[in-house]
Amino acid sequence: MQYTIKLFAEITIKSRPVRQRMVRMLRDNLRTLIKPLDPDIVMDRNWDYIGISSQADDATQAQIVDVLKRTPGISHFQCVHEFPLYQPDTSDVDWEGIFAHTRAVYGELLAGKTFRVSCRRLGNHNFQSADIERYIGGGLNQHCPSAGVKLKHPDINVPVEIRHDRFYVIEQDYPGLGGFPMATQDAVLSLISGGFDSTVSTFLTMKRGLLTHFCFFNLGGDAHEIAVKEIAVYLWMKYGASHRVKFISVPFADVVREIQEKVHHSQMGVILKRMMLRAASEMAQKLEIPALVTGEAVAQVSSQTLQNLSVITQATDMLVLRPLITMDKPDIIDYARKIGTEVFAKNIPEYCGVISQKPTTRAKLERIQREETRFDFAVLQQAIADSVSTNIDQITRTQQQADNIHVFYEAPVGSVILDIRHPDEEQRKPLALPGAVVQTLPFYQLHKRHTELDRQTHYLLYCERGVMSRLQAEFLRGQDFPHISVFQKK
């Protein structure tokens, strides 16, 4: 199968050097993502599209399509069949051949349907696009059981393309993600809590080509951190796996305690956000990252009035990006559903950090600064010093070594495999293991439904890459499940 990848529209209006750089980065990103699926992939770069050719099996082709759907920088892409336009060793168009190739792809689909043929042509030829459309359309109408040609609003459009001396039948056209290729823009550090807002704002920066690292402030212990790591890993694997990024965890429970003990209750929310920005700014400076990202939206909660946001922002000299600043909450939730993070956000515990009585909505910088004089900033500096920065693709490897979680690469006869993949993935690639019992329980439901599992059963947790399974194995171990391992295909 061949794929024609069309560039996001904003790329095409860039200057020639910028456009060339972005196309080169997109091609490199795709090679990084697809090579593990098909080592023999062939890729070429053109001025207005990228071509990919794969001879892999149907299952691998489906995985390639999935990668192309979620890679930033692609407007849309087409699955195409390529053939020579001319007869061998001549300049004569192979009219019978181009009809036969089109019929082979679309013939059965036209049964009982109206259709039209649309031809897009690039290059100099001694015929017009309309000549191709009439010839192929007439042949299909004569030799296929269609309901006839209909030029306006047909049931099926039969698209073909001619590029110089090659003829292409377009089997299917898929929408892409849009945006700019990952890492064509600067790096940012996204403050991610696991809720709807921070996951969507993180995705939007990734889509825009910003190399997005993750910063998490732990207010709820190990369970909170595991849940947020799952979301970060999901976002990275799905939309940004072409590049390695950091996951930074900052223990913030003592900072919250210090605020609760020293700060007036009405000012707690604003001061907590200022402390987070201070800590995140130090982390970003160490990594030479020039900007922070938050999921704040105007007036969504008391700390997010314009007055409060202004005071919060003054805690740092670093640029703070707020992609959701004017979005409505229902729209944010719809976006989370679209990108696949809704199921995480709905199941993650909510950690507010501080609960204020009559929280201020019009913070005054002078009042905030007075309150902060009572705060022991050594506590904040200790939290920063105790932070842990990990390459996101190594998160589970470190945890596996620490917790000695056993990994099985072959399922023992009679073993119970707990398939924790997302239902869409589980349905697309069902897990069949002779001699083993396979149960399904999506990873994002484990925190609420783990009590349904038998504590004496030896469960082997399974996911595609072994990331979620190791995280959930750690969680279940903490819930007094003594017999937990991981299953991973070789």
C-alpha cells in the first residue's frame, strides 16, 4: 500500500526554508514512528506531499493508518494504488490499464450506487483531466452494476490522480490531526494535574509542534502520581512519541501544609498557584525551556478571574501559555473526549490542594506578598530539590527495577491475563493466548473496580507496550494484591 500525506495548510504558506525544515521534520517523525512497525518502509519527500510505501500485511497497514491519523503536521492522507500511466517504452497512455486498475479498486463498491470520477492532474500531458474522467467513468458505468453516473452529489466519488508519468487510484482519504510537526517549535513545560483542562491544554501545545514536557505537583500520594503518569504516557505515546520528553514529579504536600498553616484562607488558592509557577519555572530553566503551559480558563474557578490570573502570573518572569483561556468547560470536555483523555479525567481522584472559605476573586498583589512573608520558602526549595525528573519512556523501567515486578514473555498454561488496554485497542487487536484465560478491565477503571478482582489470583497484566501494565501492577501491589506480574509479548 502507498500513502500520500498532505501537509497542514499553514506549513504550505511558510517561507521556502521554513517549509523545507518542517517537511523534513515531519518525514523524520514519521520514520521514527513507523519504522518499528515496518522496517522496510520506503519514504520520499516532495514539495507538497510526503509519499510512503509499505508492503506489510493488513494488520500492520491498519497500524500505519492509525499513526498517520494522530501525527501532528498532517492535513489529510490518502491510501493509494500506483501504476504507470503510459504503455511500456512508449508515450501512449495505457487507457485500458488505468480503467482496469480503477475497476479493481472500486468495481464492487459501485453496486447499486451512483458515482462520478474526479481526476486531479500534475504535469504536462496531451489530454485533459476531463478525458480521463469520461473514459474511466464510461467504462465503470458499462462494466459495473452501478446505478449510473451522477455528477452532482453522487453516492460515491471515485478519485484518481496523475502525477507526470504515474497514475494513482485513491482508495480512501483520511483526515489528519493538523498542526505543526512535533519539535518544529520550542519546548514548553506543561503543568499537568490529570483533569480535563490540563490534558487538553497539553495536547494543544503538542499539536502545535511544541516539544511538550510534563510537570506534575503531587498532592495526593502514590495513587495520584500513578494516575497522572498514565495520562502523560498516553498523551506522549499517542501524539508525541517521535521525541523523548521529561516527566517531572514535584512533591507538594509539605508546601500545601505550609500554606494551610501560615496563609489566610481567602488567599490560599492564589498563593498555591504562585508556588507552582515558581517551582515549574526553576524546573524549566534547568532544562532550558522558555515557557510554561497551564490549563486555566477565565472564570472557571475562583482563582481564574483575570485579576487573580494577573497576580498569579507575576510570580514568574517566564512566559505562561494558557491555550484554554477563553474555552467553555463543555467544549473542553468534548475535546478531551475527542483526544481520548476523558476516560482518564473522569476516573482520576480530585485533589484540590487547599479548600478556601470565601476565596478571593480579586487578589491584590500587596496582600498576597504580605501573606507570602509568613511562608517558609525553604519548604518550597526542598520540594524542588526532592523533585524527580524521568525520561517518560523510562518511567516504568525504573519502577520495575524498584518493585521487582516479574515480566512474563510467554503466558503459562492456565494463567489469568488481565488485558487492561483501552476497549478500542482491545477490539482492534484481540488478545488470544492458547491455554490462558483472558479477562478485560480497562486501566482507567482499575482504581475504582480493583475490588472486583480476586486477591489470591495470580494476574498477569497486559498492555501493548508494557507501560500501563507496569504502572497498574505497582498500584495493585499497593492495594495488597500479592500475586501481580506483567505479561509482554516478545
